[in-house]
Amino acid sequence: MSGAGVGRAQEGRGREQRPVFSRRAGVTAAAATLLAGAAATGTARAAGRGGQDGAGDGHGGGCDGAGRPRRDAGLQRSVDAIRAAGATGVLAEVQDADGRAAARAGVADLGTGQPVPWDAHYRIGSDTKTFTAAVALQLVGEGRLTLTHPIERWLPGLVRGNGNDGRRITLTNLLRHTSGLNDFLAVGGGEAPTPDSYRKDRFTHQGPRQQLAAALGQPPAWLPGAHDPAGERRWAYSNTNYTLAGLLIEEVTGHSWAQEVHERIIEPLGLRRTYTPGTSPYVPQPTATAYTTFPGQSAPTDTTLTFGGYADGSLISTPQELGTFLRALLGGRLLRPAELAAMRETVPVTDWIPATGVRYGLGIAWRPVRGVPGGVWFHGGTHLGVVSESGVRADGSRAATAAVFTLDLAGDAGAAQAAAALRLVEGALAAPGAG
């Protein structure tokens, strides 16, 4: 993935706080800067009913047996390529109507040398945004939110100051990143991150209104057009958009964002290993160690423990359950046709991931891929020590997901891993014989 980030200011204290990552403004240089610089009843309710590479179990690329992922030589080669680019551990899965295939490479921990666990939990970073967008669009379908009215209607006076104006920003602008709002983790400044700075602040929590206050401390990059704010096409990735989307969800439902995500998506789809961790810095077992190589360091640091963020990037899941969600979403099980169509209305973006033709919709992006009719819908996310890459065919028939348990901020390994992860998704979703 690439790093924008789930940053936060020190809560209740005056000192600077280092952020965690989500997605996606250049995973090495930009992510390092951001880590150092952060300042201060819908359709889903009905839809969901119904060590060494390959070490540990003797099956190499997957698990055999009823209900378990099968082996896939092509997927194993793609996973091995990510491992060869410098990742400590990788886990990937492909799923469709015929079942699941999985592959892993590397180790869960450099100290023990044990393999990455099958179905390991990991922080999915900004893949969270797609969940948040789906909840918001369900509320649109219920008539409780609208895509084109100013957010001032539901959050009066909240987005004001320094030229920021909630009367000129709609839900569409938030979900599509066309609001012009500053990314809360990109404001301020600071020294380059270090292992010591990570350890000092890894248990610190920042609430969404603190995130918003940091973003509103500076003028916006632009205000959406006065006559048609929702039609704005200028694009810039900002985690602040999804902080506000989470607050909107809470305002109109009277429930926490976490509760709405659980009741509308996690529970109906039977995602028993997908979590909204709140303020907890822990990842459930089984998992793998999340390693970060900081600028100026040659050895990676265990960065598994950290605060996870909010509606912009906090979810924990598994490759299987993230794939299940993506297939349900694009397959029309979570949104009505009108809202799914709105989600797929895109604007062009550049300098977000190393791919051409990328366009961003409402909480999900699209890119053309040879051999994949209709292209690939995706998001992806980066968190401290973990990169999540994923994609799904346009009809939801097949999804690919990968967890890379390494984030490199010190050199070129991050870019090589990101490119290899994109190739994994594209190869897994391509039709047989395409290339």
C-alpha cells in the first residue's frame, strides 16, 4: 500500500504524537514524513444471513481438506516474490464461487522462525474506508443521509475556521476525497521517526474530534464549487474525510461508528474475526509480528502494538474475511443498486499507487488490468508494520487479498514490495491464460 496514515496528537498533553499509517501517499518518503509530523436497517442486515516459505504444515502454498484453502502454484509464486522484495512474512488468499486458495511465505517472527499463521489477523489500514463508505451509503439508501446536501445539515458549525466551511462540503466530497480538507496527519511537522519515538507513543489514543481539530487548523487546499459541491473533481487523499464520515454516521444513527459497522456489515456477513478495536493497541491471535524499518535503521523494529485509529483506518481482519466483504459489496449484497452505482462513480487520480488509469469512487478505487474484464476494484491500506493489498472483480465473483507484515521507511524495499503486491492481485484476478 502506501502511507497516508492514521495519525493523532497527544491526547490531553501538549507534546507531539506520531501517527500510524493507513493509505496512501507514497509508502516510503511520504509515510516517513507523516509518521514524524502529525500534530496535535439496511440491505446488509438481510444480506448476510444466508520460517521458511510453506513451512509448518507440509503443504507449501495452502491447506488441504474440506472447507480449507487449496494450493495454488501461481499464488505461491506471487507471495514468494513479495517475500523476495524484503518482507518478513506474507499471507495471501484468492476466493471465488469454487472455494479458496491460500499461500504464505516468510516467518511470523524473526526470533522464533515460525511460519506466518494461516488466517492471521492484521490491521487492514485504509481498507477500513470501504467499510465506512458502505455504511454511509446504506444510510443514504434509507433516506437518513444524502450525498449532495452539505454536511453542515448534520454537523452544524463543526467544519469552520481558517477558510474551512462545512456548508460547501457534501458526503460525496468526503467519500470521494474531493473536499479539499487537509489530512490531519499531514499537518504540523517534526523529526524523522525512530524506534524510540514509536515506543514512547504506541499506547496513546486520539479521538476523531482531535483529528478534525488538527486538520482545521490550516486553510483547505480548496473549497468545492459553490454551485455543485458534490460534482467537484479535484482530488487529494485525506484521512480527515473519513473521520468526518464516521462522525456523520454517529450523528444520524445515535450509535458509535463501531456499532454501525458491526451491525450492518460484520455480523450480517458472519465475519467473526473482523474487529473494531477501539483504543486497544493489541491484535488478536493468531497473527504475525508487524515490522517497521525506520529511516536510518538497518534492522526492523517490532511495531505490532499501536493505537489503530478510527473510521479512516482502524479495522482488524483476516485475508479470508476481507475477501468475503469485497465480494459481497461488489456482488450487490450490501448496497441497493442505486447506492452501489453511486459508489462506482469515479474521478481520475494520480500519484496514489504505482499503476496507471486509477480512478477513485466513494470509498473504493478502480484501475484497468489486462485480462480482467471490467477492471479491478480495490482500496488497500498501510498501517505501522503492515501493508494490506486487495482487489475484486467488477461483479464480485473473485477477490484477492494479501497481508504483508513489513513496512520499510528506510529504503527502496517498500516500493518493491508494493509493486509485487499489486502484481499478485492482478494475476490472481485475471482470467486463465490472460497475460
